Amino acid sequence: MLPVYASLLIQTNPGTYVKFAVDRNTQGYQRIFICPPTSSKSFAHCQSFIAVDGTFTKTQFIQTLLLTVGIDADNHAVLLAWGLVESEIEDSWLFFLANLKSAMPIVNSSHVTLMSDWDKGLVAVSTELPETKHAHCIQHLAENVGKPFRKEARDLFRAIACSLTQEEYEANLQRLHEHSVPAARYVKSLNQAEYCAPFFTGRTYGHLTSNIVESVNNSLLNERALPCLELLDAIWHKLIHHCFERNIDSKIYPKGQRFTSYGQNLLHGMLILTLTLCKYSQ
């Protein structure tokens, strides 16, 4: 039924990108990738930032749901594409990212940042998007530090990852070195350009983790208990309904207004801060 479902999605929703993969050995279902036609248009108005992650389904035949999530102009998480695969292995991530690039070529751009965890399969195929800036979620890195070196080392690593200058990075690294030389040696082995702001060449817009994917995963808690066909269709309808509601909400803005409410609040806050600084500098 899944190939029929994929065909119907394309027929009834022109511009939808769907890729269905069959297992070579069993000739049965293996993987599917879905990207609605609204995603490219939505991403054009989003921050140049995406996060990807996977989570287990909760059915008798456990599979992995892979998601790509962005951040819109109201600072809300936006589901852009999803896939259902056998597990988070190199081949499944290669399938997912290759189709994401085909469905939304803009994600393979030097001004776009992709945030992910330290999953081996994902790291191995990061070259599938060679132009994209790759950042690693500090939450997962901190857990990798905490498991062998305990809680205090994990907390000290968080301070390192949140450093805003190279001097701050070196000072925090020295504190970890004084606490645990092996932990400091492990942190030094990590590519600092992929998780620490002073060394990262892209933009993360203040996001240090891939938690935006976790929030979308939580919103799909009930859907993840459905069989695969019902799961995919439920996600589709939930996203399209969300797009419809957002379209209705957009009509409340006065004609000619350039910024969303979130954007206007940011500008207002910056103005207040600037005026305050000017007042105290006089």
C-alpha cells in the first residue's frame, strides 16, 4: 500500500517529493522520504538553520522516524521533511540527506547550518551536503563526556561549548583540565569548529542543541504509535493543517507590515537596550 500512497500524494499534491526504497533481498518496504511542496516556500522565510534527528516508533515493528526541522520568522519550529527507515545507520541517513537535497536544493548552501547529534551514521554521510555548515548538538556531546567522566566533567564541558570568545574557551578548557586530564584530552580531540561559537564559521542563531526536533517529536507522540502508513498520513495532515492555520494567522497583520510580532519584539528590545546604553554612556 505504501507505493500507492506515495503515488497518490504526488498526484493530489503537485510538487510533493516522495522517494520509496525497496529492500533488495526481500523486495519489501525498506525506507520512504516525504517532503511537501510547501517546505521550500516555507524555508525561504525561515532562519538559514535546520536540525535533523531520529526517534523510534512505538509499534510492534519498531522503525525510526527521521525529521528535518527549521525555525520560522515567529521563532516556531517548522517540520520540513520526514522519513521512515529501518534504523539510524549510514545507509538510511545517506538516503534521507540525498533526498532532502533533491527536494530542497537550497539546504546544500554555504549560508545554511545543519545541526545534528553525534550519531555515527549521520557523521559518516555529512559530506552528502558538502556546502552546508555542519554543527553538532552540545547536549549529545555533553552526554558523551558525562558517561565516562561523570557529571562535573559534563557540566564543565557545557561551559566550554557555550564560550563566546577563544579566551573564554581556553579558560573553561583549563578548568576541565584541572578537574580531569583525560576528560580535557577527550574534549581536545573533538572538532571545536563544529560546536563552539568562536570557531564555528556558520550561524546557529543561538541554537546550541537540536532540541527543536525533540519538540516536534513530542508533538507526534500519539502518531508514533500508529502503523507506518497511518503514521505517515497523520504527519502529512497535521502539517498541512498547521500550514492552513498559519496562512489564516498571517492575514491579521496590517498591510505593509514588514516584520512578524516576534521580529517586532526583538527590534523593540534592541531599541530599549540601545537607548539604555546611550543613557549610561553619557
